[in-house]
Amino acid sequence: MKVVISVGGSVIAPTLAQENFLKYADVIRELAKEHTVLVVTGGGKAARDYIGVARSMGANEAVCDLIGIALSRLNARLLISALSSAAFQDIPHDYREAETAMSSHKVVVMGGVAPGQTTDAVSAILSEYVQANLLIVATSVDGIYTADPYINKDARRLEEVTTDELVKIVMSTEMKAGSKSVIDPLAAKIIERSKVSTVVIDGREPQILFDVIKGAHVGTRIIH
């Protein structure tokens, strides 16, 4: 099976501790023994901190996006270091390079690609480009809710959501650099058109990836 894993920066790098990367590397290395695995890392808190400073100095959103991309690629480099020989050692700059890197039969790890694309959007486009069987979105929230659970106490987690429902839920998301939304509108539309099987999970404990691969009912499954 060909699997793309979108790992939010808040999941893999809540702090700059090697344990975060090593734990994910251990699980990904095991998955890669049976599956083709591609990973997209986000920038997380470090990216948001840098972006905040840039905004305070008048940087526009495109510049802020580029800063976020740079930080996401640093996290990709750290994950590659943790994976060691199990990983393709170069970070692809685009989807074609990622597809070419797959021929190495190693784990392909990349960060951001272009302004205006979040980690999840890059992962969704990558899934479409390489014709992945499964997209796993690992976030710091345990699925998709009817509203922001941090703001609305009546928000309900959805075990399943159609792509139409997903698009409606996320259309209120603000498209700014460093956004912390579970799924952004662009990613939702790409998932809708590509029809790639997608699961959104709380990825703070990477062992959950084994459950997802086995088809366990965790997080929120996006259905077409």
C-alpha cells in the first residue's frame, strides 16, 4: 500500500526534543517494511514564532509562507536524520521529485512546497500526484469536529464525514501562514477531487499509525 502521512509540526515538534522525532521514526521505519511511505512535515510552533516576528515587521503573507516552508523543511531534515538509512536523504522540492525519490524504496520526507499551501494541502496534492492508497493526517486533535472544540464546548467529533460536509466545515478557516486548522479549505478540495481515502487522527502518539493502517476506527474517516 502507498501511504502519505501528513505530520503537523505541533505533533512532531511541539518542542525541539529528539525523542519526538525518534518515536515517529521508529513507527515509520516499521510501516515502511510493508508499505511505500511518504511523509510531509509541518513547521509547528517554531514556524508560528518566526512568522509572528515577520508579521510584526510588516512581512506579507507570501513571505510568511516562505518562512513556514523553511521551518517545515528543517523538521523534515530532523526526521530524515532520525530515520537514518531508512530514509531517502534528500528533501524533494516538489511533487515530481518526491515521485522520483520513491524509486529508492526508502521513506520519502518533505516539507512545504509553495506559498498558499499548508502541510495538509501539500500532503493531499502529493497523495493525488503519486496515486496514494491512503492519506493519514496526524494532528494534535483527535479528528474533525462540527466546530472548534477549543472554543465551542458543544462541538462533536465526527467518526465519518463526507467530502461535501468537510468542505462546508472548513470553509470558515482563515487562510493565513501558520494556521492551526485541522484541515484547510485547499486540502479539503484536493481530497474531494482526488477521492483519496483519508483519515484524520490525533498523532501525538505515533503508535496510532499502526491502528489506522489496520483499518481500526480511530479519528475521523473522510468518505467519498
